[in-house]
Amino acid sequence: MRDMRLQKYLALSGIASRRKAEELITGGRVAVNGIIVRELGTRVSEGDEVLLDGKQVKPEERKLYIALNKPAGYVTTVKDQFGRPAVLDLVHGIKERIYPVGRLDYDTSGLLILTNDGEFTYKLTHPRHEVKKTYTAEIAGIPNDEEICRFEEGLRIEENFVTSPAVFKVKEKKEKSCVVEIVIHEGRNRQVRKMCEAIGHPVISLKRVAIGKLRLGALKEGEWRHLSKEEIEWLMEES
Ligand code: URA
């Protein structure tokens, strides 16, 4: 939370309009960190305890849900410790502290959701909820039926981790590679890359095209948009 005037803090908490909040303050009904304040210029920030008639009040933060088409060459963090471009560098004009839901590798492009809603993030990323994620990948070579079957049934990609059933469809065959659509329900680190590697067809390029029913659609690389109410509901329902 940013530093703000006490009357604004009270208004954002849904307690009263700013004008009414001023009356509450001058009327001696508001305490900050245990002390009654009557001055309208008082500012509050993160960590301050605000009480109205002895009861704690907290501002309702506007919840934001954003879909970004992440280009390759961006890290999925708020800020990178090595100074590389970070996905948040692409989202301008948002005051709230948003962060990415899950992650895409530095080299992966495509759909990434950003929000400041912790419960939504928890639901979407919790392994138990198994929201499906759809990727388009170009992979080296052309897999045979046996390899596709192993991919779909489950592969050991880490010492203690076997993937759950997945979907693998060859969309386009090229001379030395092919384009495939992959659907998985998990989000292990570099999972799709490891799965393709495990069947002997390493990823050349990778793009996430959907999370649940939410599709990347016409969003261009580096662009973002707010999700609609309906889209937020889809994601909540699926998780
Ligand atoms: N799987 C990967 O290997 N990389 C990603 O970025 C996402 C899924």
C-alpha cells in the first residue's frame, strides 16, 4: 500500500465517502497506531494500524487481472536481479502491485496472467486444481506413435516426478521438425521442455496459447489487456 491521506484510506476501506471520513477524523473517532488523530493531513502507510471506534479498518484494494503476451527474452519476475527485461516492464499505467501467476521460461512466449489477487493465484497454481495449459511448440524431428504414446501416458522427468496424462497432437510436419500442440495440467519447472527432451525431440520454440478456457487470441507479443468478468469467472470455475 502506498502512503496516503487518512481520509482517503478510510474512503478506500468502504467506511464512508471522503467528506464523511473527514468528519469521523475531526470528531475524534479515528486512531492510528493507538493514538486518536484529529488532523486531516495525517498520512498512513503499510503497517499502520487504523481503528474507527476501536475497530480495525483496512482499504479494499482494487483487484486486477491482466493477460499479457510475453515475448521470449523476458524473465517472469517483477524485477530481475541481473538487469534482464522483466515482464512487469511491459505493463505501464498500473499503480497496484501486480505479479505473475506461475511462470514462463525466459525463452518461452505467450499467455501470462498478472494479478494482485492472492486467492486467485493460489487456486490457479495449486497442483490439486489442475488447470489445463495449452502450448504450441516446434520440436526437433518427427515423433513416432510410440513416443507420442509415452508423452501422453506419463514420463519420468525428475527423479521423483512422473507427469500425469497429457495431450500431444502433431499439427504440421516440416523437413526436420514439427509443430505440435501440447496440453498439460501441471506446472513443474521447464516441464514441456523436459517432456519433449524425454522422448528425444527437444523444443526449438515454445509458446503458451491458453490457460483453461482463456486463449491468447489476437493479443500481440508485448501487449496486455484486462480480463473480462466472464474470463475471470471461467478461470475461477476451472480451478
Ligand atoms: N513448460 C516449459 O518447459 N517452459 C515454460 O515456460 C512453460 C512450460
